[in-house]
Amino acid sequence: MTRFRLPAPESCERPRKHSSISRGWIGRLTFLFTFLTLALPHLAMAHDFSAGDIMIDHPWARATPTGAKVAGGYVTIENFGNKPDRLISATMEASKQVELHEMSLTDGVMRMRGLPTGILVPAGGRIEMKPGGFHIMFLDLQRQLRQGEKVAGTLIFERAGIVQIEFQVDAIGALGSASGGHQH
Ligand SMILES: [Cu+2]
């Protein structure tokens, strides 16, 4: 039986007002709001992170059973700038080794490959990681990831540099079927 459960990214999204900041007081309020979000990333209301032109939405990871050594992490990255950037690596507090991976369906077979040169985020573009596609692979987990907790980590970009984030740990089966093929 395949149970399908949405990862509920909506729960931590808020309307984005990133573009024009010069329309009178609305613009000023928007600017203030953006500033507060940058200055106070731990406000409970917001679970997104930004650095320069890069906005990172809802980083999350799958909970793991006891003793598991690997887990997947997912984020959505938006580049509001006019130059491409590249996610080159990531870290996570509970994992000694982290790699960027991609899963894709080739000839009916799910394959996973490492992305040693990282993931390009085009100017004005958006990369959405999800089970069955781009993901952050936590290898050599030092402890169990429990649903509901937040785990500190970083994303490292060629241009935007090191961005501190938190992965919100979601259910083991979040987004269902893709986890089954996740083997190394
Ligand atoms: Cu992987």
C-alpha cells in the first residue's frame, strides 16, 4: 500500500515580496519585513532563509529509524539575481558526510548519481529538491533524526557563500514512494 502524504511545505510558506521595494510605504514595510526576516531567522513564523539574491524555502529532512546511517534532505532554492549561482555542498549537524545527489528515472529504473560539481541555480531560476529528484544525501548519520525536530546545517553556494539553515524533520514516509529506492 502506498500512502501519500504531502510534506506540508505550505505550512511554513508566506507570501513572498522580494521584487520591488520602492512603492511608498508598502515598499518600506516590505523592506522592513525582509530585513527582520534576515535579522531574526529564528522567528517561529518563517522557515526560510536568504543570502544575497538567494532564497531558501523550507529545508526539510526525512526522519530515520534507529540505527539508520543515511537520510535525504530537501530544499527549494530561488535565485532572484541576474547571475547564476551554484549550490556546491551542504552540511548537517548530525551527519559527518553530506553529498548532493540526483535521482532520475532512466529506462524504467530509478538511478541515483552524485553531483560533484553541484547544482546550478540559474539567474531568475528555481531548483526544487524532492524525493525522486535532486536531494541532499546525509551519509554517516551520527544519530536518529526525529520527526518534529529542527537540525542545524548549511548550504554552500559559489556566489552567495555559506548560508545557515535548519532542516525541519518530517515523517519517515513523507512524500511516499521515492524513499523505497533510496539505496547506496
Ligand atoms: Cu542520494
